[in-house]
Amino acid sequence: MQTIMTKEAIEAPQIVANQLQENQKTVSALVTRLRKKPPLFAVTIGRGSSDHACNYAKYLLEICLQLPTASAAPSVSTLYNSELNVDHGLVIGISQSGQSPDICEIMRSARKNKGVTVAIVNDVLSPLAQEAEFVLPMLAGNEAAVAATKSYISSLSALLHLTSTWSQNKILSDALYELPKKLTEAATLDWSSAIPIFKSIQHSFVISRGFGYPIAQEAALKLKEAAVLQAEPFSSAEVLHGPFALVKKDHPFLLFLQNDNSLPSMLEVAQRIKVLGAQTIIAANRDLIDSSLNSIASLLLPLPESINFICDPLMTIQAFYPFASQLALARGYNPDKPDNLKKITETR
């Protein structure tokens, strides 16, 4: 059975390809503005999946552009009536619907206080889009399933498009234009061998680091809302503290690898989990798989060969979404209509 969640998720590669063409003019205009008066810092605004995309933006902007980036707490404006001094700052709001009053209010405040404001939205006529100076459309089209999939991936690709253009990083830009083909490959991968492992458990960790960490956050959220599995995301640097007390014999844990400076710490954590007798379910690019990884992994979930460590995590979440949908069905839940949730959540 193909759920709406899966159907929408596998539309992402074409959406990313279209977005790269359609948004080029706006991205160029925004970059011209940013180069004319370079911001001293960036602030991101988002909730749920969009906040995970904001976390990806933090890694992008701080690593590729050395731009300090912090996540705004919307309640600062909406509940405590305080306005941020964002003069000389870049403010990026991310929202599929662009409807939530708190996200819109802090964007309105940021623009009034002289920040360069950018909205990454699917609905370009939404209140959030109206509040921002620049709008980068996700171009994801209608998303009927409650769980965001294609809109999350397209928000990441919009951030990649902006960052690669702004930083003039040709290697990253070339990888970005190769990404739709790799996402198509990732969308067809079969992770069903992991379903029996996660079918009956009640809690787990999703572990990654660096550019993979926001993907772990998103995957853990989808396991909660679609498969009703209490999954928590952790950086491999943080999981070794208090959370490691929860690692028990035979219990499965999901780990996402990418081939960058985070790899040694990820392998160390995987090895320590394995020594404790728990199961290590590892997603890795095919070119990372060797005898040493085979010895650490209880189960390997394949990903396409790497194109760039910054872009590779998008392949991970692309392959994960259909798996999460299948797992939900195996656990007796409808991933398209989770209990107690609705598509648009408005908060203050």
C-alpha cells in the first residue's frame, strides 16, 4: 500500500530540480543584497520540521560562511512583548504553511528592526511571505499528509541554493545540481529489512552529528507522529552523557553516517552501543561500507554513493520517509492521519 506520505515524499527530487531553476533569480537578488551589506549574524525562526531545517541552516551558515546563527524563540515576542535588535542581521523564517501567528509576528518585528528578512515557504501568499522582504518558495505543491516530507526536503534545498550561491562554493553548487538524481535513487531504496526490528519497540534513539543531526531530529519526529514510536534525536557527542544509560541489550538504535569529520565519533558511538549488546541499525553511503563497518552494524541500510557531505544528509531523509510510512502501517497506524494532529498548527 502506497500512502499519501510516501507518494508525496518521492515527489521531492523533481521539486528540488524545479526549485533550482525557478528560484535562481530571487536567490541572486538576495545574495547581491547580502554582499552589499554583509550581515554580522543570522537568526532563524521555525517550529517542528521547519525548526529542524533551521538547525540545518545553522550548520550551513556557520561552516560555509562563518556567520554566527541562532534560533529565535518566538515567545520572546508573542508572550513577553520583547523585540530583537536584528539590525545588521539576516533573519530566515521557514514554514510550510506560513500561517502560524508566532512565526509571522517575529518576522514582522525583525523587518521593522532592520533585519534582512527571508521567508522560505510553500504558500507564497501566506502571512509569513507577506511579512518578509525576500521569499524563497519551496514549490512543493499541495501536501495532504499531516507529516511534512517534500516540503522539508525542499526547505533544505532552498537553504543549500542560497548558501552555495552566496559562498561561491562551486563544489557545493555542482553537488546541489546533481542532488535531484541522487534523491531519485534514494527514494527507491528498500529499508524494509529494518521494519521487523522496530515494529514492536516503544522507544529508540536516532543518532547523527553535524549536518546529519537535523536529519536525525526530523526522522525522530516522523517516528513519533507517523509510527507512534517514542524516538529521540541525539548528537553522537551528547548521547554518551545521561542518555547512554538507556542503551540495553538487544534494543535497536538508528544511526545516520556521512563521510566528514563527524564519522570517527559516529563509529565510536556505534561500537560502544554494539559492545553493550544493543543493535546498531546504520544508514550509510555505499562508498562508506567496508568490512569494519560491517562488523559494527547489526543491519546496514544503504544510501546512494556520496556526492558531497553537506548534501548527502538529504539522501538519508529521502530514503527514510518511505520506511517511516511502511513502519507506521506495520505498527497498525495510518501515517497520513496521525491521532491528535492536524496539518496546520497555529501557535502563539
